[in-house]
Amino acid sequence: DSGVTQTPKHLITATGQRVTLRCSPRSGDLSVYWYQQSLDQGLQFLIQYYNGEERAKGNILERFSAQQFPDLHSELNLSSLELGDSALYFCASSVVGSGGGVTDTQYFGPGTRLTVL
Amino acid sequence: AQSVTQLDSQVPVFEEAPVELRCNYSSSVSVYLFWYVQYPNQGLQLLLKYLSGSTLVKGINGFEAEFNKSQTSFHLRKPSVHISDTAEYFCAVSDLRSGGSNYKLTFGKGTLLTVNP
């Protein structure tokens, strides 16, 4: 158990819908990262938040957005869903990740499996 | 931009045999290197990481990896595998951007290690 929790574990929805994935980082971790794992694209970095602020963006679609709340949990919002958005979405956390924290290990949650029908 | 190539998508071996999972990377800057393992229906777990210093890195579960800068490789090895090592293994890089805060991991496509009795 990494200490990172993600809910829900599974999510099945229809095209055009909007969903919210939730992540609680390990106690004391300030950085949260979101990754998407799909069969064709593999594991791809989406976005990073550090202590409530966006720090880095990767291959995140405009239909997707995220935020990190004062209690440090994070939510990934996916809207206007398409079949191709079906994937496993992972959240990871690390202690810092800013100004020297690159050596920090990222601890991954169990993931949320999103199926878009 | 960075990239990671895992040369083998699948590696089948027999129990107690040695194994090497290959990883090559490309980056215009110095990098940190990681190996993660993903057991079925679970999140990613860090096996080991190379930050600096000795090029031979020892990790958990008897795995080790050697960083070779001239060949831009970071191959993972284990002298004797167990059935329980059956999992997908991911090589990842994170670049050393001085003063930056982009700590995203760039992953390879993964290598499925199957250990047969």
C-alpha cells in the first residue's frame, strides 16, 4: 500500500458525459501528479500540482482539468468524454517536487479505470 | 524532449533463471532514471532509481540496474527470478532542469515479464 488513495476504482460512463476522479496523496506529500495509462499511448504524464498550484502540464487535453485543494487532495475532471478516453488514470504524490525535489520518489495510487461506452 | 525505449514488450523466462530487461533513453540533458513494477490490477511501485554516484543500483526484491551513460542505457537485471516476479516493468526518466519544477516522469511502453514454473 503506497498510501495514495484514488476513488472510484472503476467508472463506467457514456460518451459526452463528465466525470471527476479523486486522489488523496500520502500524508505530508505536497505534490500530486496525474498520469493516463492506455494500451496505445502507454503511461503519459498529464499534469502536476504542488501545494495547490499547477506546476507542470503534459499531454493533457483541453477537455480535461485538475485542481488541488487546500487539504492537498486533487481532482481530475474529464468532460465531453470520448471512447478514446477509456484508460487507467493514476495519481502519484511526492514530498516536494519543486526547487530541488526532483529526487523525490513518486508514490502511485491503485488507479481509476475509466470505461467510456 | 526525452524518450524511453524498452526493447522487449514481452520476456518469458523459467523460474530461477536470470533475466535482463532492457531500457534505452534519449535526452538532451542529464537525467534521473527509474524502474517501476506494476503487478496485475495494482498501481506502480518503485523498484530502484539512479540519481548519481555508483552506476550499479540495487533495488527491492533482488533487482539491480546499471546506468551506462555512453550507451544511454539502464538495464534491469535479476540473477534468479520467482513466479511472483511476473508483472509489467516500466523504465522512466526525469530530467535535471536546473531551477525548474517539471518533475514529470517519461515512461517506456513497458515489458511484461512472465515467469513460468
